[in-house]
Amino acid sequence: MLKMVTFFQGLPGQQQSVLGTLDFPGSPQKSQSASEVESEASMSEASSEDMMPSQETGMAPDEEEEESTKKEKKKYKGLANMFSVFTKGKKKKKKNQPRSSDPEVQPKPRPELDGPPPTVEELKEALENGRLEAAWPVLALERELEAAAAAGGASVEELVRQQSKVEALYLLLRDQVLGVLRRPLEAAPERVSQALAVVSQQELEDRRAAGGPVAAVLAATRPRRWLQLWRGGVAEVAAERLEAQPGAVPEGRSEVENRFVHMGCTMKEDLEAVVERLKPLFPAEFNVVHTYAESYHHHFATHLCTLAQFELCERDTYLLLLWVHNFYPNEILNSPKLAKELEGIKLGSLLPPKQTRLLEAVFLSNEVTNVKLLMTRALELESQRWAQDVAPQSLDGHYHSELAIDIIQILSQGQGKAENLTSEVGVQIKQLLLMELAALLRSYQRTFDEFLEKSKLLRNYRANIMANINNCLSFGTSMEQKWQIPQESLRHLLDPLKDLRAHGFDALLQGLFAELKPLFKKFTQTRWATPVETLEEIISTVDVSLPEFSELKDCFREELMEAVHLHLVKEYIIRLSKRRLVLKTEEQQQQLARHILTNADVIQHFCTQNGSPATWLHQALPKLAEIIRLQDSSAIKIEVATYATLYPDFSKGHLNAILAIKGNLPSSEVRSIRNILDINTGLQEPSRPLFALIKVG
């Protein structure tokens, strides 16, 4: 229960368990019933003289009347003997009276009232004073009455009159017994045991009476069903306990929350008291734990069903579901003290399945809407910091953004709330939240692109770009580790972040690439006379700019270096494809090929040393150098076919530009070599573009 109470931030003012009083101190007393008023009125007339036969007065005028009087006295003799137990001591048992040795009706050992057999007034007074041992003389009286009715020796009027006296005593006895059992922990254990013994005996008498007909002159008074009345009293106690006012509502808690906490704590504590203190006293036939559990459960469930009919706020809707799915089954029914006792009792859910599913649908809609609003707000706050030129934080030597952390936390909280209900609800909300995340990431990319376009003059422009690029790692890692999304789905989900990084790298490298452009032009301007020196100048320029990107995380610094690597190779090929260099001799072509190989080695070494993982670019320049070096048409065709396999976006236009360098190659051979690409066209799509980035005239 600790988790339940902690969830609602404590329970100040929570009343202590009153199961110590099962109805309990302070419970309103019932008003006097009509039957009780009748009982008192009847008992006021029930003196010891009333319970004795009437005495005849005067003598009959003749012998016939005297004989009649003798017969009348004989008629009342049996009834007088029956009630003499209250006035003159015990009589011998009648022939038709049930035997105490009869196992069907053998009463349990019972205490007797002290002293001589009580009069009716004494018996009434004993019951009014709560002396439950008076139950046994009352039971004996009932049996004697049944025997007298069966013998037929008394008048109908007298039997009916005497039965009313017996029932009046039973009314007193019933109220005393059920009163004790209504508040079992207020009474001494011995007194509770007395009351339980009376109820058990009455149940036995109910079963005995069911086995035979009641004399026609007597009203049917059985079954009395005192065990059933006790169960009804337990249900009343449960209702009173759970409906009791829980006290002032603590700050930060709604009235519904306060009511649920009160009902939950009360039920748990009361049932624990039943298990610990009442179960050892109650006979097994009472099923005391079962009876209390069902009564409390029924009232709790009724309260929730009624509440669910109304339009609830979001918080109360979730709270209700949390009780149905989590707190009630886990914190109450499966609590350490109750789990074993309740495992055989099928109490069921607090709400019907249809009502539960409806509330779950409302919760999912509310929660997804809230998550969407919170994520949108987080992105708005982040973009405001960019626009206001706020410098990003630096964490472990890298620019840092809290956006990914905020978004993942919002998603995780929504997912966690759903999983606190059931795993099925958790699966449902996961798909909905992933859809909202995909929409958020697309919005993130658009917002970032606007920032790149409009905020170039801000002092922290480049720092915020790197912070957002670093931010992509947190998104990817969290989605992969915590959400366990299939790789293909994850790749599709994170596509906007891939574009965001690419656009960010373009913005970061734009100045460097602009600075390199005139240096690359030197290749053609000098007709490749000093390719080594030109490339050294290019590499030196790049090398100077790289420290600026140290605030990128390692994986993104490698990704940026791959972009630099690609740019160097691409620009080098563009210079070769300008058709301004035509070499007509084999020696010139071989010399250019050597320069290209040397430059390719420098580019590859520099980029690899600085973290570029672009091994796919390693063959781009050496293979072109080989095409330029070769003189045999067939060998060139083989090399071109291989090259097209490595770089599927290598087109005939690109091939024409390279072959234009070979001034000694006949046009017919050029056409034949070019046709090789027709064979390879459409075999595969390039996984990474290279020649698609190079325009040729």
C-alpha cells in the first residue's frame, strides 16, 4: 500500500483503521424498528403469571359442569408443565420432545444462567442486559412450544399467545447477537464466541425445522436466517466504512483522489484486521474473510461504476483506471497479508470490461493529445533559444541541447502511465506515440531549416547547428535501446534527423568549400602542371578549419569528415571533367595518371587520419587514373565496366569527359567503350551519390 499512498503524495489526516470496531465507533445507531417496539410491548405483558395456565374460579352448579371443569384443567396441564421451566424448575421431558442425544439437533455446549430457572421477566431482563446465555432457555422454550402444539393438548388461542411471547424473546436475542457481531472487535473474544455459537445453533435449528412440518396452529417462524442477517450487517458496515468522510482534501489532490485513497486504505486495513483478529474466532461456516471481502469489493465496485457514468477530467479518468488495473489488484488484493487469504475468492474487476475499455480509449486520446502538446511546446522553446542567439551548453566537451532529452522524457512518461495500467494499453499507446514522434521530427527538421536560412548572422549560429546535430544521437540511441523498434522502422522514423544533419553539415562546411573552390580551379588553370602543390594547399586549408568542429560528438565529426572527403574527391573529378586538358601521347597520359594516383593517396590518407569512414571513395580516383593510363581499347572497356559497378551513377557523359583527355583515342573506339555502360545500366542503384553530384556539359 506504500506505493499507492506515495503516488498521491501521502495521506495527511487519514483516519486509523477502525476495523477494530467493525461499524465502528461513531457509527450512527439504527432507529428502533417496529418489530423492536412490538417486542417491548409484548414483553411488557409477559409476566410469569401470563406464562402459567389460568386458574378456574367458582364451582359448577351440577355434576356435568364439574366434569367439564376437570377436563378443562386437564387440557391446560400440559401447557403449564411446558412453561414451568421459568417458574418451578425443570420438568421431565415429554414423550414427543426431541432427544438431546439426537445428532441432528444436538446443541453445542452452552453456559446456563446462574441460580434457579429464570422467570420470563428475569429472562427478558437478562437479554436486555446482553446476557447471551439466555439464548438456550429461549431455544428450549421454542421446542417445548412445538411439542405442545404437536400433542394437541392446548387451545389455539393459548398456543398463539405463548408463541408471541417466544418471538418477542427472540427479537431481543437477535438484536443482541447481531449487535455484538456488528462490532466484533469492540467486544471481548468470549462474548463474540457466545454470539457466534448462538447463530450457529440457530442455523442448525433452521435445518432441523426444514426437515419436518410445523404444526398448523403455529405461525411459521423458521428459517430465521440469522447467518444471512449477519452477512447483510457486514454489507452495511462496509458501506458505512467506505462512505465515511475522509477528511479535508490535501493540497494538490482532487476530491476523487482523496476518496479513492480513503476507500483503498480503509478496505485494506479492515480486511487485514478481519484476517488477523476475526478469522481465528469465527467458525468456518461463516466464511468471515470471504464475506467481508465480497461486501467491501461490492461497495467499492458500485462506487466506481457510478462514478464512471459521469464525464471525468483527464486526471480522474486515469486515476480510476489506475485503481482498476493496478492499485486495487496489486496493493490491496495481492498485499502480503491478504494475498493468500483472498486467492480462492474470485472478486473480479472493479469495473465491467465494456466500461473499462471505454475509459481506456478516453485515456489514450487524452494522453496522446497531451504528449503532442508537450513535445510541440518543447520544440518551440528550443527554437526560441536559437532565434535569441543563446549559446548552447557544453557537456563533456561537446555542444549540448536538451531537446532530445525533453522529448524522450515526455514520451516515456506517456508510455509509463499506460504500462502502469496494463501491458496491452502500453502496446496501444506505443504505436500512437511513435506516430506523434514522427510528426514532431518532421516539424523539427522544418524549424531547423528555417533557422539555417534566416539566422546566418547570429554569433552562436554555428554552435547551435552543432548542438542540434549532436542532439540527433540522443534521439537515435533512446529509440533503439528503450523502444526496441525494428531497424527498418527506426530508419524510416529517423529520416528527418538524417536530413537535419546533412543540412547542418552543409551550413557548417559552406564557408570552407567556398574557400576551396579557387584552389581547385588551379588544377585546370595550370593545366595540371603543379597538381602536388595545389593539393597540398587544399589539404592545408582543410586542416586549419577542422579544430572548429571539435565540439561535435565523435560519430558526427566522422560524418562531417566523410562529407569533406566526398567534396575533395568530387571537386577533383570535376576538374578532370572540364575537357580543357587533351593529352595526345601515351607518356603524357601516364604522367597524369601518376599525378592522380599520388593525389588520391594524399586525399585518402588525410581524410582517413581525421576520421572519415568513407572507404567507398577510395577507388574513385585510382580507377579513373587507370582508365587514363591504359591504351588498349579492350582493357579500357573492362576497367570502365568495373568502375560502373563500383559507382552506378557513372554515366556516359562522365565517361565522355574522362575519355576526352585521351586525345589519341579514335572516335569509333570511344563509342565502343561508351556502349559498355549500356550493358550495366539499371543493374543497381547507387547507395551513395558521387557522380550524381557532378554535372558535365
